Amino acid sequence: MSKYKIKEYNIIISPRSDLELRRKGCLLRKMLGVILGLTGAIILVEFVPIKIWYTVLFILIVIFIVILCQYLFY
């Protein structure tokens, strides 16, 4: 037995504050996704030749469908 007592502190986070933090994190993630998506679109429009554009657009649509299916069905 030690002669020192260890105090335990229980930190209780209310569900409301936890939910608010999740909403803020979700909003920030969505905003970051929109900003990165717009930046990528601008870069594609400016620097990719039109002949390659249809291939790039097809690949992006396939990636979008895959991500959408993962989001909906998992």
C-alpha cells in the first residue's frame, strides 16, 4: 500500500456538446471537400486538353459512383 492517494477525476461530456462538435467537424469536412473539388475542377479545366477531358470526366464519374455506393450501402 502506498501512502499517497490517487484522486480520480471523471470528466463528463454532455451529449449536446459532443453532438455540436460532430456537426462542426462534419461541416468543416464538407467545406474542405467542396474547396478541394472546386480547385481540382479549375485545374482540370485550365490544364487538361479537351481530347483527354472525356476520359478524365469518365474516371471522375466512376469514382463518384463508387464513393456514393460505399456511402449508401455500408
